[in-house]
Amino acid sequence: MSKKYEVVRYEGYEFFFKYDMDPPGMLHIYARGLFQPEDAIEVWFEGTEEVENTDNNRFETYTDTRGIYWYWLDAKQTKIMIISCFQRTS
């Protein structure tokens, strides 16, 4: 059975990244946008704009050039599921 998530620990947080189903073994954020976990974590820490999207049960954090969709996995707010990482368009 293959792994479902890659977990990256940084600055007291655990960031979870799901593996894609097609192609298997590749992280979703890489398969869809060629982003690495470090790219998404950078957006999470450096983002200057954050929106709570209650319709989709997620947060949206943006820098000038990139964005991520994410949500908390725990009540202590130390585990973060990164849904997507993407380039912002103007």
C-alpha cells in the first residue's frame, strides 16, 4: 500500500500534502502546478492576504504571486492540510 500523505514539519507545525491518484506517487500540488511543499509552506508563512471561505470549508492565503487553499486538521491548530498551491494570475 502506498503512502497517502507527505508530512513536513516546520516551525512547530505539521503540513500535510496528499499524493495524487493520477499519476500515483506524485504529490497533488506538484502534479497540478509543479509546486513543492516548500513553496506552499512559504505562502502559508509569508501570505499577506487571507480569506476564510466558509462555502468550501477552507482558508485561502495569498502572496503577490502565489496562493494556497488549506484547512486545520486539529483543534490545537498545529496540523495543516494543504489542498492546493497555485500561481496567481493578474
